[in-house]
Amino acid sequence: MRRTLARELNNLIERGRDRQLRLAVTGLSRAGKTAFLTSLVYQLRHAGLEARLDLLPAARDGRLLGAQRVAQKDLGVPRFPYDQAMAALEATPPRWPEPTRGISELRLHIRYRPERNGLFKGLGSDSATLTLDLFDYPGEWLLDLPLLEHDYLSWSRRQQATLSPERRALAKDWLEAVDRLDPAADADEAELAAIAERYAEGLRSAREEGFSDLQPGRFLLPGDLEGAPVLQFFPLPGLDEDDRRRLEALPEQSIYQTLARRFDHYRQHVVKPFYREHFRRFDRQIVLVDVLGALNAGPERFEDLSRALATLMQSFDYGQRSLLSRLFSPRIDRLAIAATKADHVTPEQHANLVALLEALLAEPIKDLRFADVPLSALSLASIRATQVQAVKHQGKHETVLRGMTLKGEETLMFPGEVPPRLPRHDFWARQGFAFQAFRPLSRDARGEGLPHIRMDAALDWLIGDKLT
Amino acid sequence: MRRTLARELNNLIERGRDRQLRLAVTGLSRAGKTAFLTSLVYQLRHAGLEARLDLLPAARDGRLLGAQRVAQKDLGVPRFPYDQAMAALEATPPRWPEPTRGISELRLHIRYRPERNGLFKGLGSDSATLTLDLFDYPGEWLLDLPLLEHDYLSWSRRQQATLSPERRALAKDWLEAVDRLDPAADADEAELAAIAERYAEGLRSAREEGFSDLQPGRFLLPGDLEGAPVLQFFPLPGLDEDDRRRLEALPEQSIYQTLARRFDHYRQHVVKPFYREHFRRFDRQIVLVDVLGALNAGPERFEDLSRALATLMQSFDYGQRSLLSRLFSPRIDRLAIAATKADHVTPEQHANLVALLEALLAEPIKDLRFADVPLSALSLASIRATQVQAVKHQGKHETVLRGMTLKGEETLMFPGEVPPRLPRHDFWARQGFAFQAFRPLSRDARGEGLPHIRMDAALDWLIGDKLT
């Protein structure tokens, strides 16, 4: 009896301590971060009303009473623009919300009725509050983690190795300019700025063309650092590890030393502060991946996404010997990876979609399991933009999707089958997949609430245990 | 003899120590900061070649050998975009450079031949180098200095007092919304964000309409803080000093306390860092003022500019008891204030222009003289856009300006007389002044070099003593 009492008291204390949770959402650009966060806030705010959250026990049992936005703690971080996002979804015609840039934050108070069992059944206050701090930041920032392991020379060599033929073509202007540079020559500020701009332009074109493995991440979203020397560096091709001594002996004003100084400043004053001031404070994290988009874009981009994700996931590998653990001792205790836009394929493909996501992340997942980071992989649609319909095709019943294209044309389509493992040559040869972007459903078409696929499952994994 | 030797050695050492100078350029938006800095860099780079700098002794005596841009020290501050500015001026048709946003920096190495006299005539190396760090930042940031003396309540009261009838009309949307607020009510994040946006919108409209006395300065150029709660506050009208105790006893989540917290965060994390990290490191400063623009805009805006300048100049008042001296111990040892766009009036008006500038700044100048800050007032045109021409009008010879309007029409005009003291009612009644904006001269019209008015005089005051 006494031991039970102690345990239950302990539970109560635990619950008190857990009343606050910092949940971060990330993903490479266009993975669907804004839609996810908008839907998450909407579903929690409308729990018990229009929101359908059957896979979240607190909601299913009617214990989730709702959520309210309250003042966030860090006044210097932009607030996640939920109202603007909802306004876009409610517009005529409905639009996808504007993507966020940089980091943003939102604090929710979630009211729920704790489960009552055991000794304290019927005791205590009727409801409890969980303070949920939500953060949204570009996955591109995590691609910068490896920079911390590199110095300028090794980073230059590494970047050179990752230039595929198509990436090389997109970076043509930069390559031409950098080829003429002598690392030992005196740096000309204006020249370096111009070449760095060509390098950034190459990264931007590569992103436009669907590539993901882009470094350094801030070159794509410079913000207040636009035009600062810290964003005016680039790798020097053709360097060799054998040149190290010669290069490091070059005078301070040489091109090599100037670029190396900027690279170092970037590591110290751009990459590290994000990990130190934000990342290591997150409790939980969901990484969104647009698998279908990459599948649609062909083998070179799919390969590129795979490489980018492997890099990105290093930030969650807290093995004792990982770079991150040594530097920042982060504390994320639960991680979700989700293939978004599941509404863009028919429901029987969802299992394949998860399988493919796991295949894509096979190596990082192995490392994470080894490091004992609790992990869940799922597929979801934050805001469902299609409806499923059965049609008869050549005498057979088939499931197809109905939705509005971005141009506003109503379409009925079967997007194809998702391969359950990494696609091989013959898949690409068949071009078996036709991804179509849909715009959000209008209020009339979707009815009350914001329809989704498995947002409730994601919520259960990410916050469900704090609502018991 | 020995004493002379000691003195001259001392001079040499002094010179060694003075080889570095940090010169800052500021002014309210449209005062002409970008044109000034572009011209300054151009004139120094082309000294001894196309640049005419007769009022700068080092140049006149042929001792100024030129200047070169080199790597700046702070890699995290945007570099002043000199090349882009020159490209705009060289375009067909020529354009004024894009205004800079926020702070920017540029480092020059100026080569000169020291004056040789006394004992060391003919001794030592042939030339010396002065490292000139140039900074450019919005004068609006200096308008925030008084915030450091206020708390939220006193600032609210102060802001209320400065709303003129026309400013009130421009802030109508905000005033309507804020009037309905109860300071004691619980803060609603989204509501405060919306009202703050209306307040910022009011500031932006006021700036569009030619007003200058706008607080807080960062609301106009938010940069990476866009959407952050620290920029989501505004004054509460109708507060009284007698309410202080009642207001300060309000709960933490009240509207009053929420706004007061944000105001405080703004002071601590936005205003102070600029003074601490940049301002107190400047050695010399030039403040540019568009007197003619204000004269053209009528009495309410002229009055407003006068108030804004009085506030702005407080940042240079280093009297022992000034706020700034107590907080940051800045060290500016020379200050220039310049009425820009002198080419927009005929030359015989220049003396009046300086007199009017001094009248406009009479109070701050008095304080600065008292605080023993060396000060020079002048009029100049960074990049001259007009040519002076004599015409015969009603039998009399008159001087007029010839230039191209922004629309590209060639114009011949007499803009009117500049009053040598603060204009009184009858001046405004006569509407005696017709300011016309001109575009830069084309290469053909201006010939070699970048023509200016008294840039050399400004340079002499700001750096001349370091080139001896």
C-alpha cells in the first residue's frame, strides 16, 4: 500500500514536471512544414469540436479540452504565422500558406483531463495544462552540421566530390570563375563577393531544380547577413590534402586564407549559435520528408535527397561519440520521421510510402536505433487536398484521387504505385510515377474541420504520453 | 634641440597610432547616405586622377596616392555595396543607387605621402597608409536612444504627446483598434500582433508622407525580427502617471504587462546592442540632413524633422551627465553635420542652406558645443546632378539649374530662395520653394569623375588631419 502511494505520488510529480514540452518541426524546403504546423495547431484548438483525432487517445476519450495560443517565451524569435496560414486556406480559391523563412515559434496551452485511475481516481483538479512550445526551422540548417567537423580544406574537398554532372551544369558560372582563381594570390574583396554570389546562385538554381544536398544552408536564406563577408565564401576546387602545409603557410591576405577565415566565422557565428541556442533545447522533433516529390523528380534528385537526409539525420544521432553529443549535449527524447503529402497517392500505397521512407533513411535509422533514440516512421497528410473515389476501369474497380490542380482544374487520377524499396534502374526507366500537386480543398468540398491523414497518429507519438 | 627631437619622435609615434580611423555616416532615410558613401569611396579611389579634391590639402598637394578596398574586420556585417552603387550611376539612363538597409561596412587603405618638414624631412619611407573603416547605418536607429531613458508608461505618454493632427490621421486604423483595448484585460497574442502591425503601418505611411520623428526605429526595417513579439508592441494612449501603481500591479498576462515586457526586451536586445557593439566604437561621424526636402514638404514635416534631429543628435552629446556617456562611453572626437543635395539649389543659396541647417539644429549644437564636441556644419552634394547656367530673365541675369528630372525630362529651373533661418508663417504662406528631384548626370554630361559639391571639404574635416 505504501509503495503504491509512493509510486502514484511519483506519477503526480512526474506529471507536474512534464507540463512543458518543446516540439520542433523541420524538413527541407517544400517538405510541408508550414502546412504541418498549421494543421497541428488547428487540430489541437478544435479538439472535441470539428477536429477528428481518433488515433490520439486523449481526444478519442474526450479528455482533450482544447488549446489556446499564449505568449511565447523568447520575444526575439518570429511567431509562427498561424492566422495568415489559416486565412490562405480559407481564401477563395484556397491557397497553400506562404512558407516560413528561418525559425519561428508558437506556444500553446493544451487543456486536458488526466486519466484517473488507482488511488487518485476522483482526486485533484478536474483538468491539467500542458504547455507546448512549437518551433519550425529550415532543415537546410541541419545540413550545416557537418561543417563543424570540417576545416576549410577538407570541406572544399568534400564539396567537390558531391558535384554530380547536373549539379555541375547548374554551377557552371561559378565553376568558370573559380577555375581562374589562384589560392595564393591576394584576395580582392569585390572579386570574392562576385564569385560567392555565383556560388549562391548555383545553390539557388539547384534548389529550384529539386536538389536538396546544398551547403552552406544560410546561403539560401541569408536574412540580415545578406551581403556580409561571412556569406562570401565557397569551396576551392582542385585542392589536395597534400597541399595542406603549403596552403596554411600562405599569407593572411591570400585568397585561401581569406576564404578559410570566412568559413571558420560561419561555423562559429552561424552554425554553432543555432545548435547552442535552439536545437539543444528541443525535447522532441518531427522531420518531414517529401518522398513523393523526390520520386517524381528522377534518380539524380532522389539520390541527392537521400544524401541530404543522411546528413540532416546526423543531428539526431546522440550516440556517445557523435559530434553533436560532444558539442551541445542535446536532449531530444523522441523523434518522428514522416513522409508528407500522403493524400497525393491512393490509400493502399501508404504502407509502401512508409517502407520507402524507411529504406531511404535506412542508414541513419540504424545509427539512431543503435544510439537508442526512440523513433517512429509514418506517412501523413497535414491537410488533405484530395478525395478518394472508386472508379471502374477496364472492368476492374480501382481507387483514384479527385482534387483540384494548382491551376484550379478538377482532376481524377491514379498517380501510380509507390515502390516499397529504393527504386532501381527499371523503375526510373518506366517513369512509373506521376505526382500531381493539388491545391487545398475549399470549405464546401472539405466540410467542417481541416481533413488530414494520420495527424492524430503523429500527435500521439509526439505528445500523447504527456496527456495521460 | 633635444626637445624638438622628442616632439618630432612623438609626432611619428602619434601618426603610427592614428593609422586607423572608424568613420560613420548616418542620416534619416532619403538623406543621401548611400550617395555620400559611394562618392566618398570614389573620390578617394580616384584621388590624383579624375577626382577633384582641391579643399583636401593632401589631395591638393599631390600627396594623396589613392585608396584600395580591403577585407573588413567584422565578417558578420554586410559590406557596403559600392560596386552596385557605381553600376547604377553608370547605367543608361543613370539611376540613384538602391538605399542600404541596416548597417553596412567598408574598409579602405588610403595611401598618402606624409608632409615632410622639420627634422625628419626626407627621412623614413615614402608613403604611409591610413586604414579607414566606413560604416553606414540608419539614422532611425538613433531615434531609439530616448527609449533607454523611458519605461513603457512614460514612453506611451511621450508618444501620445507627439501625435500631430496629420500623424493622427495616418495612424487612424491603429488608434481605432487601440482605443478599444483594456490594459487590464488578458493579452491575446494574435490581437496584439494585429494592432502592432497597424501601428507599424502607421509609421510606414508617415515616413512615406515625409515625416521623420518615428519610434521605434526598427519597426520600419525589421529584418530578421519580422514577426517576432519584440516588434509587437505600441504605446497605450490615455495612460496617466497617476495610474502607475495600479498598472504595475496588473497580472503578468495583462495587456499592459505584456506590452511593457516587449518594450523592455526591445530596449535591452535591440537598442542597446547597436550602441554597445557599433556606435561606441566610431571615431568620427557625419550626419546627413535633407533640409531641402523638408522645406519642400511644408511646416508640419519641417517641424517634425526638427524634433527628429534633436532626438538623433542626443546620441552625440557626450556631456558628463548625458545618458549615453553613462551607458556606453562613446569616443567620437569629431562630428560633421551636412545639408545634402546642395546641387538642388543655385550656388548663391548655399550659405543660407548652412545657416538654415544650423538654425534647425540650434539647440543640439548648443549642447554639443557645451560638451566640447568638435563640430562642423556644411552643405554639400555627394554626387552633383545639376549644372548651373546663367539666363536672362526680364532683363536681369539670373542663375538657374539645368538637370534631368527622374522621368528623364531636361529641365531648366530656379528652385527659389532658401531662408537663412527657421521659416516663419509667411514663408509657408508664400510657398516660396519648389524642390525638384533630379536624376544623376549621364557620363556624357558629367565628363570624367563624379562631380560633387564640397565632398572635399567634408573629407578634410573628417580625415584630413590623419593625412598630414
